[in-house]
Amino acid sequence: MKCKPIHQLLITCRYILLSMVMFCGQGSPLFAHENPNSKKRLDEIFVDLNLNRSTLEETLLAIEEQTAFRFVYNEKTLKNIKK
């Protein structure tokens, strides 16, 4: 007899939690910031690079400076790559 109210409470909590997750998920696109490159196609974005014997990390940083692109990488892995 004691299990029935607790079971009903757990089911109600599950539905409330599911409703909250769905509600919060609907609002997340509203907080997305606008990327300047999002309106351009990839072939419309130009980068001017003049890098002689530079590392891959230096190249990625130069691209980040000229565009709104951001790269995520492991620094240890990049150190083993030759120029």
C-alpha cells in the first residue's frame, strides 16, 4: 500500500523532468550568437597566407585571425608534425 503513492510520485517527477528538458532544448537556438561566416558559403571565404616553413599551429592561428573559424587540436600532437 505504501509503494503506490511513491510510485505515482516518481512517475510524475519523470514527466516533469522530461517536460523541462524539452522546454529548455527549445530555447537554446535563441541564445546562439551569429557567426559572420554563417551567411557565406565556404567557397566565398578567402584567406591570404604567406607562411614559409611555418608550423601547422602557426598556420591554424593565422587562419583564425583572418576568419571567424576556430580550431580545436591537441598541442602535443602538433609538435610532432614537421614544418
